[in-house]
Amino acid sequence: MTQLNEALLGILACPNCRSSLVVDYEASELVCAKPECGLAYPVRDSIPILLVDEARAPGHRRVEVSSDTADEDVTHVVARDEDE
């Protein structure tokens, strides 16, 4: 993921709880800083997708599925981590 504009990051907030967001460059996500919420929003093509329906809940991981192996309507699958 490329660097996100610092001015943009300064005004963005979690759509669920209105807390600040922290960048996770390794996972290409913006993560809510409030531990009680903790939703992680994907960043695709340097565009934050700040939709609660698209967010990953804490303790879950996003697994990409290619369109040639899945239905065309499926873009991702959210799986529960093994250790939980």
C-alpha cells in the first residue's frame, strides 16, 4: 500500500464509533484506535473503504479469493483466526 495523505488521515474517523484511525500498511487497512470497536477498514488502490459492512472485525482476517475460483459476486471471505 502506498502512503496515505497525512491531511486526509487527520480528518478521517471510524464510521462506527467516530474514533481516530491508525494505518496498518502491512495489512492495507485503517484500524479503529478504540479497543472496544477495533474495526479494520480495507484500503484498495490507495482509497480507504470506510463502510462498516466492508470492515474486518477484531480477531478475524481477510482472505482474498480470485474470481476464477469463486462466484463472480464474491470479492473476499472473512475467516476466523485459528488461535481464537
